Amino acid sequence: MDLEPDSWIGKGPVMPAGSAIFITVAALLMGLLLNAPDIMATARRQEAGWKRDLAVAAAKPFDFISRMLSLDAPHNAIDTALGRERVVTSTTLLAALPVTTAAPELTTTTVTTTVAVRRVISATDPLRLFIGGDSMVGQFGPMLANLAEDSGYIDVTEVVYEFDSGLTRTDFLDWPARLREVSAEQDPDAIVLFFGGNDAQAIQIDGSWYDYGTTEWLAEYRRRVGELMAELVADNRDVYWMGMPIVRSDSFREKVATMNQIYESEAAAHPGVSYINSWDVFTGPDGGFSEYLINDEGDLVDMRLNDGIHLTTAGGIRLARVALAEIEENWQLP
């Protein structure tokens, strides 16, 4: 008996359920291996604790297999083509990190150094400026670069900001090493740095983790800030260290104020480093946090993002003008 047309239309070979499950699992595993660098970086950037330890342990086998089989090559090639920062997570880098020792006192680091003799800047031989840091650079950095380039006397070599990075978690991104590369490759006359948005978390010293605010944390963080400043000015470069702006959260505000005190005192101890006070730039009429402020045109403008920490584009412009004025005055630019 002939089959009705509807009885055979759309019918064909059917994949066994077991094969479908196998293919799905294989695809998921391949995805994990191809994206292992990002997975490991995400795990390592978490704050210290059992959750981070568990995440790193879970990601480590995929990271190891991916690197052994060079399955991370396509991921790295895409990042390079797009100009993204590659975060190395291999054990070789971690082993190469300098061994740190907490100092017993919290006194300001004292150094003997010579202030660089600033060269004459002109439109044909402009100032070379690098801008870098954590997520706080997001709106500030490009605005400073625009204003600086518009002056006609400054050439911005690069603006780099890495979310979740800072000076606390060198296991995630080693900023001193990154800045050594910048100095060697770009040879900037001046460097603007902005940290603090992600640094109020546990810090690792000699393999042990210390919570923010402990004596060990404060001593180690001060040491890292002071050593980075000393290293940069030793190459006869001007350093402009941005302080954190006032933030909405009362608890985080205390942490920010403590970090700012470290930045400011260490800058004072290192000739060639200028501390830029961002706190007062964003205080409201009552001296506290204010999301909206009056701009130069007399308009009430939203200066801060909803998180109460980062800047809007208008806030970036506001702070960029302050930083640029300091740079122009130091270098006697028109």
C-alpha cells in the first residue's frame, strides 16, 4: 500500500541520543580548552579565599592542557589582532614574581634621587605621554588624551586600562613589569597612573594572604607604590599619580582615603612624582559625595557612574583638565 505524502515528508536518519550527547559534551570541552586563558584569568582575579582557590583548581587542568596542545594559540592570535592585553597565567610568570617581605613599620619610604631636567618641548618635538592604570582610567584616560593632543605640544603614546587590575594582585597583572615594557618601547617623557579602584583586597606576601587594612597589607602596599615610583623616576621620567576621587560608599571611602594617603606621602618622598588630588575635584557643596556637580559652563552635570566610584565622560573631562594643567605647568607648555 502506498504511503500518504505526509507520512514520509521530513523523515530521515535520526542521530542516536548517545551520539548527540557525546557531540554536545565534546563541543563544551573544546570550548573550555580554547577559552582556558580567559577562564584562568577570571579565576585568578577573584579576591583571596576558598572561592578563588576552588575556581583556580577547577580551571588549572584546562589551562594546562590548552597550553600543552597550543589550543590557546587562536585565542591569543585574536587578542593580538584586536590589540587586547594578553594576561599570562602560566606558572613560569608566577615563579618569576619578586619575593616580597612585609616591612615592620609604616613609615614613608625615603630615597635619594635627582629630579630630571625637563627638555624643551615644541610643536615639532612634543612631549611623549603615557596614560595607564585600572578601570578608573576608563573615562579619564581618553579624555586626557584628547585634551593633550589638542594642545599641539603633547603626543600620547598609549592609553591602557585593565579592569580588575592594580598593584595588589600582581598575580593577575604585573603592572611594574608592564611599565618596564612601556618605558623600553615607547620612551615616554611623562607617565600618568591611576590605581585604587580594585586594590582594597587581600594581598599576597611570601605565599600568604593578608586582608586589607592589616599592618602587613599597609606596609606591603606602601612598599609596592614607593618602589614603582622610584623605578619610574630613575629613568628620568615625570610621573603623575592620580589620587582616587571621593566615593559614595562610606566603608570604601575610608579605604580610598587610606590609599590616597599612601600615594600622596610616597609621591612627596620621590622627587619627580606629582600627586594629583582627585578627591577635592569631586566633592559636593557640603564636602561629601555628589553624583551631580556644576561644570565650567555653569550646568549641573552627572559626573559619576551609578556605582558611585567611576567617572562619567563629563567627570573624565573634569579630572583630565586638572591633570593636564599640572603637566603643562611643570613642562612650561604654552
